[in-house]
Amino acid sequence: FDKEELLLPLEYKSRFGHGMNQITLGPDNQIYLICGNDVVMPAEIAKTSTYRNAQKDWLLPNPHDAGHDDRVGYILRMDPEGKSFHVIAGGLRNQVDLAFNADKEMFTFDADMEWDVGQPWYRPTRINHIVPGGEYGWRWGTGKWPTYYPDSLPSTLDLGLGSPTGLVSGHTLDWPKRFQQGMYAADWQNGRILLVDLIPVGASYGGEYELFLEGAPLNICDMEVGADGNLYFITGGRGSQSGLYRVTVDPSTEPTSIGPKIHRT
């Protein structure tokens, strides 16, 4: 590329980081744009989107949410030339990152709405298996779709309170086999990285997770696999100390488990 060119204008209606979160190259050589719930879907794309007719369905009015339209988080796919854009899936809140596993299946780590804790419509942070045309049911306020809606896809694994950031597939790491299985999910709020083992269930996945790494504070903003095959992550935000870390594994070790399994779904 030898010039700067605007390919797609995206209107961002917030100041809290729920915006144009990440750009990822897929195994199909297409480019995936990860949009949080404060990015308005471009008008030309919205014409053919399944979310164009979304309507509020709230049990209780919410003074904060009343200022928002029916935006939801979504994932766009773009061709390498930047000429064609399609909505792949939506109904998400603030999926900051996505990753593809060894089977070329797409996953995200989606956020919760913290002030919904204790309410019937609370949705914990979650690993989602993203499929084309998938609707994951997140809406503003009390309008979130319950899990029993037949047209709302369930989560792969619920992970409780947290602040999801980076997501890395283990098969991209140059580590011993045990460490190449599953997904590494970063949690900014709790200062930890979880290793999520994906378990095939029918046409999708379930999972279980274990604690891989933690610190206090260790506000992980993002993760990436380096050219040396190791895991790198950066910390910072909200006044916390910023830093760049590299995680390496002793190749002479081959553990059968990193730690006790915490949860399974």
C-alpha cells in the first residue's frame, strides 16, 4: 500500500473503549473487523443486516441505556482489497479480540454488563464459537435474549465477572503440545490469563478452563504470538503500570495439566 485511503467510515458513540476493537487476518485470507456495541453499523451494510429491524423490548426503563439506539457488537468480514464488507455475526457486547483454532473455527471472548449482576438478565463474560449468521442475543438493558430463544446461540463457556481483552489460539505457539491446546483468554479486570480447553460437542464446542497466569495488578490489555513462537502481552490502562511481558515455556517439560480444572459446560 502506497497511499492512505478511507475504506469504511465507522461512527463511534462512546468514550469507554467499546469501539473498533481489532483487525484480524483469517485463515481464509479475509480481514475480520471486530466492532463493539458502541460502533454504529454503516448504513450501506445495515440495509442487508439481520439487525436492521432490531427493536427495544425492555422490562424496566434504564436512564443510561435510554440514550442509545439498538446497537450491538458485531463482526465484519472484508476482502483484502477493501471493496466488500459483510456482517458475519452479531448480538455481542464488547468482543475485543477474536482467534481461530486449529480447525479454522472462530472464537471471541465477550464482555458482561457489570451493573446487571444479580439480575435475571445478567450475562457473564463468555467464550463464543462464532458461526456465520450467528445471533448471540446481547441487547441493551433488560432486552437481552434469554438462552432458551431458539434463534439465539448459546455461549461455549461462561467465565463469570471480568473484563475480556486478548484471545490467542494455542496452536499458533511454539510450545510443548499440552500448551498448544485450547485458547488463551486475557482478563484485564482480574489480572489473569485463562487456558480454555475446547471440547467438541455436536457441531460446536463446550469447554473447561484453568488458570494459566495471574498477577496483582496485571491489567492485560492485549496478547500476541511473537516471531519466536512465545506469548507476549502488554499491561496498563486506568492509571495502572504499563509493561510488555514475554511468556516462555521450558521445552523439557510436558505437563499433563497446568492446574485444576475450574469449570466445565
